[in-house]
Amino acid sequence: MVVGLTGGIGSGKSTVARLFMDLGVPVYISDDRAKLLMNTSQELRLQIIELLGANSYNDNGLNRDFIASKVFNDKDLLSSLNNIVHPAVQKDFNSWQNNQMHSYVVKEAAVLFENGSYKMCDFMLLVVAPKLLRLQRVRKRDNITEEQVLERMNNQWDDARKMSLSDAVIENINLTDLEDSVLRIHKHLTIRISRGW
């Protein structure tokens, strides 16, 4: 079983992913794998340079600041970049999944709904949190302005739209409640799988 894990920026999906890992569940972190693939795949590198220019890479590899500055205010360019990266990530995920022995795996990604890959998941789990709390978390984590956080939020679907397509929703306000919620979902999934879904 493939469990899709998603949530808007600052919702705390990375924390939820870690909690699943603590339970022994294999978790695929799409963003980390995408960065790795963009740095190591010659094919991806050439396609990204063709789309965004030679400054997409520097001596350290992927020039994330340059790429972010190009795509965050240009939805067409962002879509073109995603059309290059997402198929490569999906292929990498399929290969990774085939090597896992657990009864279910978690695929964590910020844009599972936006890019349509939620359709390849058997169960969708959405992490939500109040907008103000999300703003505070991202500003503290990334050391950026409120305006920059809001720009990123605007590139994602709102929670109401995601909720309508989710099988379960976890609210992430405090860690104790979050741990309880993840454990409850884990037990629910384990029972469902034992019964043949």
C-alpha cells in the first residue's frame, strides 16, 4: 500500500514523516530525492539548463536560490520545471518501493495533489495547521519574509480543496496530539491491510 503524505508549506508534514519512520515505516521524502536526482542525473541537468539557463548549476551543484528566483513568480516556468522533475521522481519512487518489505510505505511530497500523483496513492493523508502558525514556522525555519512565505503558499492548493480528496486529515498544532494521531492512523492502516484493504 502506498500512503501519500502531503500538506501546505509549514504544516509539519516532515515531522509527521519522521513519526512514521519512528514506527518503522519506510518513508520516501520526495523533495530530498528530487534534489539528489537534479544533482546526479545528467539527463535532468541538461533539461533544467535548457529550461532555466546555465546559472541553474554552480560549483556546488544545483543553484537552488537561482532556480527559486526564476520559478516562484512564474507559474508557467514552475510547471515546466515540474514536468521535467516529477516523472523522474516517480520513476525513482517506483524503484525504491520495489525494494521495501513493509506492509505499507509513505510517499511524502508537498505537491501530491497539485501534480496529480495522488492518483497513484492508495490512501491520502493530509497534514494541516492554522495559517498564522504555518507562517511563523516557515519564517523561523527559512529566515524569510512573510511576503515570501505567502508567495509559496499561493503556489499550492488551499487546505479545503485538498481535504475533499484526502482519506484522513491530521491537525498539527502540538507534538503530543500529533504523535497520537500518527499512531492512530498507523493502527488503522495496519488493520485495513490485514483485512486486504
